[in-house]
Amino acid sequence: MKIDINKHRDSLPKSFKISVDAAEFWETHDLTDFDGVLEAVHFEVDIQERIFIHIMENEENQDFGAMLAAFEAEQGTVGKDPEIGEKVTGTVLSVGPDMVFVDLGAKSEGMIPAAELRDEDDDITVIVGDTVEALVSGHDADSGCLILRVKAGKGEAAPAELKNAYEHRIPVEGRVSGVNKGGLEVEVAGIRAFCPVSQIADTFIEDPNEFLGQRLTFRITRYEEDPRGRRPNIVLSRRALLAEESERRREEAREHLATGKRMIGKVTSLASYGAFIDLGGIEGLLHVSEISHRRLEHPNEVLTVGQELEVEILKIEEAPARKDGGKGDRISLSRKTLEQDPWHEAVTRFPAGTVTRGEIVRLQPFGAFVRLAPGVDGLVHISELGADRRVTHPKEVVEVGQSVEVRVLKVEPETKRIALSMAAAARAEEEAMLEEYLDSDDVGPEIERAKREKSGQTGPGFGAMADFFKKADLDSES
């Protein structure tokens, strides 16, 4: 911002003796170059200060408002200081023998003890411009900097470091050095700690020995100093950190969820009623009825754990809070909405009167279900299973997996129902056979009698028809 000294020339005390040269210089220089201005016009020190104060006090309100707005805008680009225990990423500003200073993009800079960034040869492993990750462990009152740590201190400083980590919920890293009946023995900063088996992970661990020798991150859940001055009693939990990370991922995923949205998920587990799908930190339920248009007895008929698939979000409902205090959601998913509904073509593909073949897929006391096409099942009522016999249960006539010929009686695409008949199909087959024989050149007495009956002439009736089919059977056997 520029300050126009000419606007204040008349209001300045005569003792200031402002020269024309000084006025012209001020008009062409930024306020921040005030020292250079004063040096150029050779004002006395006390006169310089008085001129500056007078001009600032007499600037128009809009000029001051603009300066204030510019200052606030500049400060707005600087983030708030992170909390103690928070993980931060920053850029190395300077490297000294004792401290490494880091720009965190916050109001305060961070400083890391150089000893934590030295390798085995005592050389510092970072240079200016490098990106580093660290944890905020405190605030230095003298320098105003945030104290950062990349590893817990060892030796005499270790107990104090771990106590600070406990009080401020700062995660610590440790190496699993042993396994006992109750859990894991962990070495943290040279001090032995204990992690109960129930706190190793957020899922059941069958064999804790798989963690032996691994370096893992824990939260200190109990820190008790020994009254005799020995090592403190430290209890750790890895499960707590995993739960916090899962909740963070759930919150991030929740922001991207919306009814009707399609997402890629991964099958995490299967149950008789459906499949649980991980949507990137939050799980939804794909009910067995929403997996496919075809009927499934169990999701494992088409899905496997670990499989990736595209799903559509049908509904998002709030659920009671979980035991860990996290927010709960019920997310209903569908896969079949992404597929073409085979029932849309059922009317044209299987109109009433059509004779077709299908497979018996299940039996019920009231009838048998026949699969005509993937996703399209029809019902043969028990009364339509046998043409000339009484059936008390479908299993007397058919079995699952059997291929049968059926006739379509009725199609209801709205309710997705198709009424079928095996008896009608059998009659249709008999009629076709009769037509074939009636059109043949065979002029035997049975054919003549059948022709008369079909044409409406009097005759012995069904006896001739029975004789006809008996002869047809004998002919096929010969």
C-alpha cells in the first residue's frame, strides 16, 4: 500500500520541515520500505518516527481498512497450529547441529532435535527443502516453535518421553520382542511394555506369534511410575489406533456417499442373508435378493471374499451409535439394478401358449419352480404336473435339476410371475402327434376312426383315441 504524503503536508507541524524531495520519494515507495525512505531524505530519528505516526493517524479510514483487510487476508492463508499428538508433514527450512526447523504451513514453525534425524554415521539425513513427517509433542515457550518428534527418546529421556506420549495420546512405535499367554511383549524406546492379546488388532488374532519381530505403532493406555524408581509399568493398545484410523476412513467415505451413486467395493464377508461390501472405509450390505435377478440360496453362489464389484447405493439410514462411540450408518446396496431386468423381455419371449423347456430349480408342496431363462422362473402348480394322475407332492413327478417341457399359461411381468403347465405341454405334444398321424398316408382302421372323431362324425369316442395312442406306442417300440 502507498502513502500519499502530500495529503498530509498541510497538517504536519512546521517543525517537521518536510521537503519536496521527501514527499516525492514517499509517493513512489511502499510503506514497508520506510527505513529506506528515511535514510534517503536524511530525517532525524525522532522526527522520522513522529512523521510516520502522524501520517498513520491521519490516513483516511478506507486506507486503514484496506491495510487491515490485506493483513487479515495474508494471515488467513496460514493454518492454525496443530494439536499435541497430531501427525504433521512439513518442509525443512534450516538444518543446524542441534535442531532442524520445519515449515508446517501453520502460525508456528516446528523444530525437531537433530539427533532424531541422524543415521548410524551421525550424519543428518535431511536437507533444506526435504519433506518430513513427525508428531507434535509439545510447545517451546522460549522460541514459540512446536516441538516435533520422529522417534521416542531413549536412555534417561525415555520415561519422560513416554509419559508425555501417554498424557497427550501420542502414538509410539515399538518392536514386538516376545509373546506370552496374555499378549505381546513390546520394546518401546528401550523400555519393556505389554500389549494384551485383545488389543493387538480390531479382529480376532488366532496366533499372536505372527507379530513377533515386527515394528508396530501403539497407543499407551496406562503409564504407572514405579515408586522404587524402576522402569514404569506401560500397557499398550494397537486396536485403539486401528479403530481411530477406521473411523477417520469412515468419515471420509461418508462424505462421498449418496443414494443412487455407483461405487466400486470389495466383498469383506458373506452371510446367508447377504454380502458385506467395503466402500473405502465404510461397509454396506448387499442383500441376497439384490445380488442378481436370479434367485440365490446363498451369496457364495456368485460372490467370493475379496472380490471387487460395482454396486449402487439404494438407501442410507442412521443407525444407533456403535460400542466404540462411532457414528453408525445402515447402507443398503444393490447389484441387480445395474443389470438388465430379464423380465422386461419375458412377455415377448414367453407369450401365453408357448411350449418351451426349462430346468426344475426347487420344489414346494404347492408346485415346482422351473427356470426358463437366467432370472426368469415360472411355477408349475401341483395340479398342472400330471395330465391323468393325482399328485400329492411334486417330488412324485419331478426332481431338482430335471429338464422338463412346459406350456406357458399366463405371464404377469408386473409381479414377475409366470404360470406353467406340464400337463398342458403333454396334451399339446399328444395333439401334435395326432396331427402328424392324421396327415399320414396310413389308412388303418384306428386312423380312420380318429379322423371321424376329429371331424365330428359319430363313433365310439375316446376308445378310438386310446387305440390310436396305443398303436403309436407300439409303433415307437418296434
